[in-house]
Amino acid sequence: MISTKRHVQQLAALLRSKNISDVVLCPGSRNGPLIHTLAGCKAFDCRVVVDERSAGYFALGVAQAKKKPVAIVCSSGTAAVNFAPAVAEAFYQNIPLIVVTADRPAYWIDQLENQCIHQTALYRNFIKQSCSLPLAESDSQLWYGARLINDILNTAVSDAPGPVHINIPLEEPLHQTVEAQLPDVKVIEADDTRTNPDEKALTGVVEEISRADKILVLAGQSSGNADLSRALTLFAQKTGAVVAAEHLANLQIPSECCCVRPELVLGSISPGDAAVFQPDLLITFGRHFVSKRIRQFLRDYKPDKHIHVDAGGRHVDTYQALTRVCAMSPERFFKQLAGIQIQKSSGEYAGAWKDREQEALQIYKQYLTLAPFSDFTVCAGALKAVPEDSVIHLGNSSTVRYAVLNPGIKGVTWLGNRGTSGIDGSISTAVGYASCNSGINTIILGDLSFFYDSNGLWNKYLGKNLRIVLLNNGGGNIFSFVEDLAGRTGEDNQAVFKNYFFAGHRTKAKGLASAFGLDYLQADSGSPLDKALEQLYNPDRTAPTLLEVFTDAQTNTKVFKGVFKKIKKVLINSA
């Protein structure tokens, strides 16, 4: 018999999957679901010790003798506190104790409920990692809990082991049981090569690559380097993998191996041909991707296997498909794999991506030529004018989304605050970077981002190498792209959108440019943008320069949405 609580069943199933079979149980009521489940499964060798302080040390001794992890389980309140001495000892001896503490739901903490204390991060000064599982048992919450548990257990059994803490809130009733087997759960493997750099650590990875015919590598935002670009190129050539990398990945990879505008490809896919682009194996590294389409596509059409490469061994499950984590740098990962004999895929998958990218690109180019003056065309023109071997700083919201649709530029470093995607520091970050870099530094951003952080121009470190392209459309144009917000009908809904989301304004930047000592240029639909850009990048400029371009928000929205409608319409009709 096991508990009816799904998150308890899930925890037990994952303990079993990691071959953690030794358990020390401390009697209690709040931890009843854990006791019922662990004691009710033959996979676990359960021992009972009443005193939690002693039980912790007892488990420590078992772990030392067996040289393997041991789980210890207790009720809530001071029972959990009494594990602390043994947890501290395990921490300083690098002994893997899996500390599982039952807890009251968070809404009862500090409400004079019996046996309640703050248990989250209880052992924070002497624990390798800790988490508190969600109380709810919906599918999304169970997915979240599984990721937390996998991460915690992989840390405990890594090549640098130690104690970990899983706090699990439990609601009454606590003692309902069912005659059932433990559920199937998603297991995330971890290849820890930080202390084991041998090629054998990648055996599981090589097997998965050899079995996959459709391999997709997603390169997230990174500073990039030549070694990584070379290693990734060799890997793609050797395996037939597709590398999808937006500009912020800063990779220099031959076009035959890399899809640099995956947003155009994903924007062209219909449900009828989605399976063609769905990978068998997904390999990810780096940080954030701008494209929402790629996130949604891979969540809807999940790969069979997903390997995430991260030097810190972090369990990043963006696409809810993670099956393996490799704790090593991407450079080492791809370099080692390039030197191992791996069976190459048929090449059809890479061909499908490249063919679709070229088809979408041709439609995009035609659309751009015919599109009216807008943020879309201004951003394309500005990027075309940026000098090679310079630096581009992209603002957030709509600007970065325009930029990733455009071609790369030789030798350019692409930067942007995509870690949290806020509009509050784009100028300040770029000015700081430009103060330490002698090349031309171009900031391309929207009006709200500019005015929000205009104080970033109020310092003595502005150099003549700074160029700013300001897209002034009179408000937060990005919200017009959100269909279920901007598309709401009715006078009241439109008034709410205009006043409280779009936040329209009539502010111009000319006065600020003068106040902060910047040269000022401007352009709009009635004045030639090319001439303004030529002036902006005149090599004889002796001061930082701002080019303010005025556009119409409604036109911007229509043009941006129209490009994907056009691509889909043409490609679907020709299919």
C-alpha cells in the first residue's frame, strides 16, 4: 500500500530511479504519506529510529559504510531541526544524505497551527542544495516538482557529493492509501565531468546521438568564442545536426551548418509539417532565446531526448523534455564529441531546416522591400548600416524581435540584457561597455526603454564611439503584438489598452541629447533614413550621436504581424 498523494509517489519513484534504497524513517503523523509509501515498496530498505538527532547520525553511519546515499525522513517542526547536527557533519564530510522533511502547507505557518516552523532552507548554511516541493498536484506542478527532485538527487550523487534537503508540504488527510505501483516518472540523467573529464563520461551522450536521425542544437545567448564556433561546426558537420542560433549567441558558423534566423523557420511551420522539424534529440547550451515560437514549438512537439550542457550542471528544462544534464563547458562538450566516432545522420533533417530557411528568407526579403516605413524597416536599415567588427546593443521588447529577423554582420558582437529582459538598464549597460571598448558601439532601442534609462547618459564616460538609434513610436508598441490584449473589441477595452498598456506619449529626445552633450539627428517617413544613417556613422564624428526615428505604432504592428502571415500563406499554398 502506498499513499494516494501523487507528489509523494513521484518522490519515491525518483529515489528508486537513482538507486537510493536505504531509508531511515522517524515516526510521525505529518510524514505519514512518506512512511506509507517508502515502507510499502520493496525497493526500499527501511529502518526506524525514533530520535531524529540520533537518526541523522545513524543514517550518516549507514552512508559511510555502504558508500552510497541514504534518505532520512521526519515529521515537521523541531523534528526537522534535530536533523541539523548530522546534516552539518555530512556537509563537511561530503556524505550524501537525502534529507526529507514533511511540512505543513505554507498557509499555516505563523498561524498558531500545531508543530509549525519555517522549514524552507532550514539547513541553508550547510547543505549542497535544497528545495520545497509544490503543494498542488496538477500536471504542471508535478512536472515542476520532478525537475526539482531530479536536480536535488543528481547533486547528491554527483562526483562532489553531500547532503541535500527536500521539504514537502502535505495537507490532510494524511493516511489514505491505495494498492498500486509507483508511477512512471521522467528521469533526468546527469553527466558530471567537472571532476571526471574522461571521454567515458559522455558514453550515454554518444549513444543517444548515434541513435538520433534528427538532431537540433539550440545555442542560447552567450559571449561566444572562436573555440566554441570551431568545435560546434565540426560537430554539426560530423553528425548532420542543425544548429539554430540567434545573433545573441555570437557564433561564427558556416551557413550550411547553422540556421541564424530560426524565427523565420518556426513562423512558417503549420501543424501539417511540424513533424518534419520536430527533433529526435535536442541539445541546448547558453542562456535565453528571444524566440517565443521556438519555445512553444518544442513544448508542443517534444524531442525524445533533451541534453542540456551547462558548466554548472544546472537542470534547465525550458521545453519540459529534459533527460540529461552534462556539467561541462559547451566548448569541451562539442570538442570531445567531435573527436569521437559517431554515426552520421542521413542529412534530411538539416536539409529540411536549410531549405525552409531559404524559402522563408526570400519571402522576407520581398516583404521588406515593399513594407511601408516602420520600426521593421528602420531596424533593418540601421543594421545594414552598422560597421563590421563593431558592437550592437539591443534594447528589449520589440527591438530585439526585429533584430533577430535580419542577417548577421561580420565580426559584430551582439549584446542585450536578455537575462531578465527588462527595459530599465539598456543604455547604462551599453555606455559602461562602450567606455571599455574602442570600437563603434551602437544601441538600438525603443522609446520607453530610452526615456526610462536616459539617466544612463548622465555621466562623464560617454565616448565618441557611441551611437544610439531610437525608435520612437509614441508608446509601448510591443503590447500591440499581444493579440488577446490589443485585439479586444469594445470602446472600454480599447481605452484600457491605450491608456494603461500602450502608455502613449509625445516626448522627444532632442532636449535630452542637448542636455547630455550628444549630437542629434532625426528621421521619419518624410525624410530619408539612409542619409541620416550615413551621417550617424560618419567616421569624422567627434561626439556621441543620437538618431531619433519617428514611426507610427499602428503601422508597426500591421507590418510586423504581416511578415509571418505572408510567409505562412505563401509556403502553405505552395505545399
